[in-house]
Amino acid sequence: MAKFWKKNKDLVVSGTLATVIGGLLLSLGGLFQDFFANAYAQLGIYDYYAGMDIATALLVVAGIAAIWLFIRRRKKTKRKQLASRRSLAIFIIIVALIVSGGIGLNIYHRLHSKNVFTVVIAQFDGADPKEHMISQRLEKMINDQHHTDIQVILLPETIASEKQATRIGKQHHANVVIRGFYHNDEPKQIIAYAHLIHDVTIDQNVIINPTGESILSGMIDTTITTSGTLTFGMAVDHMNAGVIQLSSFLIGVNQINKEEWPAAERSFAAALAQSASAPLLTRDILLYFRGLTWLIQDKLDNGRQDLEAVVASRANGVTSSMRSNAHHALGYIAKDAKKYADAEAHYTQAIVHNNRSVGAYISRGITRGDLKKYDEALKDFDKAIVLAKDIDAPYGYPYNGRGVIFYMQDKKDEALREFDKAIALDKKNVNYLANKGVLLTEKNQFTQAIELFDKAIKIEPNQADLYFKRGFAYERKGNTVKAVNDYTTAIKYNPRYIDPYNNRGAIYLEAKEFDKAIKDFDRALSVDPADVDLYINRSLALYSKGIQLMVHEATKNEGTELIKKAAADAETSIKLNPEMPDGYVVIGQIHLLNGEEYYAQALEAFNQAIERDDRNGKVYAMRGLIFAVEERYDEALADYNAAITFNPRHPDAYLGRARLKMGLEFDLEGALADYNTAAYVAPQDPKVYLERAHFYHMMLQDENKARKDAEKVIELAKNSPEAAKARDILAEL
């Protein structure tokens, strides 16, 4: 024995240490299994025991490394050291095979069971279960539906508690555990408990919308996801009706799990139909689940009716969790209808029934932002941040919500800090990246904004809104080619998204590609025929195209028709929103185009526009022209000065003021300065050079400069009326 010990001491010591440390590490693995299971859940993988195996494997590897260091520190002969290393190598291989086998089995289970909805049915406790065989009959009813993706597991024993149901459910990777007992007072009934391992809840994202009058606004993107547990009781009779109803309900829950919303809706309706003959499965439970399926299909009126019935019910079967979720869903429906006060009330009730609901606090915070209750909104997000500390997964929504509120208060630096906090918690959340990108676009930090949109698009390459927002950043940066490309891609992924049509059409309008612009505005209006901005933009495109056609005699009639359509669009915009000035501007332009007999109507339209927006330089310049023609020179000069103040790059204002200086005051030096400024701000506008050529020729008798400007007109617009007048000037020189 002594000889054996002396010869194999290191092997025995290392083996014993490996066994002891391995056992300790296996125990520690159980402590870390929740951490890894929750990490899996974030990837959509619900596998409790795979998490434990991963934790154990990592800890065992750490233990083996410690043993290896222990052996290496021992002073041994080369022969003994080699023997010890071989022993350790064998031990490592055995442990690795065991751990790999366990992990492999779990991975195999996930890959081959991810579409299987597992229902565990325990034996029902109480008198005479063999006579009624509720478990076996329930299994048969489900199997008779021929849903191959539903697996039913019958337990030979009863389940006595909710805790035991949770443990057994996780052990079998189950979605639902059914247990119950035979009701002694009512022989025709049993009491069943459906224990949903994954509850149906509402998920929400805070998203910034960079279009419309409100540059940033909160929006909830609602989806139904699975997390947590829910247990409720039901009375089921021994007859087939009760079993069929329970089967329909379970099939509906499976269809929710598979996101087959219309099918789930029909299953719950079938279960509700059984309730008409007998009070079997709790009706409120069925309404609750059907209401959520209505909601996810955007059938909000139907969903509201079902969910309102749930929150109004006083039945014991409606749990606090269900009432909270139902109020949360009703809050979403109210917010969608812009009934923000009603939405706030529902979210408050959701919190009353579950004061640890992070989602309810976030949703109420967003709604309070819509109501401009900014301080209260921030308190809600702060509460959500505190509650979210109990959630293992990264949870940046409250910080993102705070960022939205700060932006609404024009506190952009504070908003930026909050978005950064959200991104730090979840670097792959495209909403956080996009929100920060929109904010940086508003701060004119276009390169950084585009980089954020690039990251978001790599994560979700099919989301139209991300391309639109990046396109908007490119447009603001001045890169209209890339902006158009992004708007086009956004339309590809969502052909009913009007914002990229509108923005792309505006770029085409600015580039004088009027046909393309009109086509984009037409498409957008076919989606939303009540959008005021679209009517205004189309009226400008039609007006500009009409002016272009009216220049030539062959297309004059066609141009006149387009001008009429432009007027009709402008009138429609005024009817939709009488307080917007743009429609009046277009109407005034059209009257101005029609000649002096329509100047009174044009003047009235421009007055209406200025009354609604007194900082539009273009309108002052056009009204100044009317005043000048009517010889109301002081008013004309005041309007031209106002036009230059509010729009220093508007050439018509400088041209009009130059004429007044030349005609009224004979201020030739001042007039020349205005002509020069007009040429500086509009270097490609032929009419600017034409007027300055006249000025050089008639007032300053500077033939060289007059000739140079006339030639510039011909160079810019060879076949235009301006070019013809320029040739007349050259002929006179």
C-alpha cells in the first residue's frame, strides 16, 4: 500500500481534488443557471437547463485550470510529471465529453422542438378520477384537432402547488401545465388550473418620428411577447363540452405563441361559443386573450370591447396581472386615437393593479409627454429605471423615454445624454440609435448621425423608417443624390410610407424635375388624401410646371390647365387647414400671374398668408411688386426691406428694391449694389443679369458690362424669352 501510494500519490491527489472541486463547481452551476437562462431568453430561446449546463461547463473549465496550475507547481520528476499530465488530460477529456453531451442534447432539443408547443397534463386529484379520466380525454381532444405542433405529456402523478407546476413545466420545456381536482360539492364539475409558463404581455418601444409639425414624438410599437408566468382557475364539467372548450383555449394559446393571430382569434371565439351553453372556462380569460389577438391585428375597436369587458368584470378569475395588461392595452388603443387623457387613466390603472410594471410606467410617461406633463413624465421614467434594475436583461427604454421628453422641452444636450445611456445598455437597439441620429441631425452633426443610421441599418436592413431618417440627414447635409437613393429604398420596403415620397418629391421640385415631383406627390396622396403638406407641395409642382409650359405657345394651353390644378390643390389645403399660410401663397401667385386685373385678389391672398406667417420673405417680395405697380411706393419699399430681412437670399426682393431706388430716389449707386447682391445670391438666374444689363445700358451707359451681362443671359437660357431680350440689348449696343 505504501509503495502504491508513493508511486500514485500525485494521481490520487489530483483525482480527488478534481472530484471535490468538480462537485463544488457543479453546485455553483445551479447558482448561475438563472443568469444564463435569462440571457438565452433575450435571444428568444427558453431553455432553463441548457443555461445550467453552460454555467457548469464554464465553472468546470475554471476548476480544471486551477488543478492544472496546482500540478505544475509541484516539484516532480519528468516521468511523474508526464504521468500526472496524462491523467489530467484523460480527466479533462471525460469532463469535456460529459459537459458537451449535456449541452449538445439541449441544443438538439431546441433545434427540434422550437415549433412544438408542449402541454403537460397532470392527474386530477379527488374522488374517482379513473371514471372520468379528464387528463386522458383532454389529450385525445387536443390530438383529434390534428395539430402536429402541439405535444401533450401526461403525468402519472398529481401536482399540488403552483411552485411544483413551474418546476415540472421547466423540466419538460412546457408552455402550459394543467392540474386540478374533482369538486366534491359539485360532482359534475372539476376545478382545473392552467399554469402558463409564458404569460402574454405587451411590449413597447419609444420611437422618435422626425416628420410633421412635431419633430419628435413618442410612439408605442405594440407586440405580443412571452415572458413570466400566469396561473388561473376554471370550472370544467365532465362532459365533452368542457373538455372541447379547454382544448380550443390551449390551441389558441399555441397559435399566439406561433404569432398566428387570426387562427388564435378563431380558437378563442370557438371557446367562447361553448360558454353560451354552460359556465365552463372563465369567460373573462377568453375575452382577455382574444382582445390581445384583436389588438395585434390592429382591430382596435374589437379589442377594446373585449378588454373593457375584462377590466369591468368582478370575477375572481381575473387576476391583477390580467387587469394590468388589459388596462395597458386599452391605454395603447386610446393613445392611438389621440385620446391622451383616457390613455393616461388606463396606464394609471395598469400601475394600480401591478405597481412593478416597468412597461406601464414607460407608456404613461410617453403619454404624459404628449399631454405636456413633462415633470410627471420624467418621474414615471425614473420609476421605471428603478424597477428595471430587477430585470437582468439590458433595459434602456426608460432612458430613451427621458431623452424624448427632454427633446420636447428643447433640452437637446440632456436628451443626447439619455440616448447615450440607452445605447450603452443595448448597443443593438435600432430605436435608440435612430433617436440619437435624429437628434444629431437636428444639431447639424450630419456625419455622426449618418454613422448611427448605418449601424441601425446593418442590424435591421429591411426597416423603411431607418432609410428615411438617413435620407433626411443626407438631405440636410446637401447630398441630395444619396438622400434620393435612401428615400427610394424606404419606399421599396414600405410603398405606403408617405414621408419619403414627400421628401423625394421636394428634392425633385427644387431640381426643377417637375414631372417626377408631381408623380411622387400623386402617390403619397393616394395613400393619405387628407395630408395638407402634400396638397401644398403638389400645387407648387403643378404651378412651376405650368409656368414652364406657358412660356411656349405650343404648350400654353397645357400649362394653363396645370395652373388650374395647382389652384385647386391650394384651395383644398386651405379647406383642410385654414391656418396654414402656404395655400394662400400659391393662390396669390396664380392671381399675380393672371395680370393686373387680378392684383386685388392676389393682394388679399398675400395678406392672409402674412397674417398667418409674418416672416416669409418671398410673400413680402410679391406683395411689394403689387404695391410698386399700384404706385404705393413707401409700402413697396417696406415690403422689399422686410423680404430681405427675413430671406436675405431672395433675388426678387433685391431686384424690386433696386428698381425703386433707381426710379424714386435716383440712387444709382444703391440700385447697383442691390443688382450685384441679386447676382451673388442667384448666380444662375438669367433675369437677374438681364435687369442689370438694362441698368448698365440705360442708366450707366457702360456698354462693356451691359454686353457681358447680356451674353451671360444667353449662356444660361439660350432659347428663353430672357435670351431674346438680351439679344435686343446686344443689337442696340
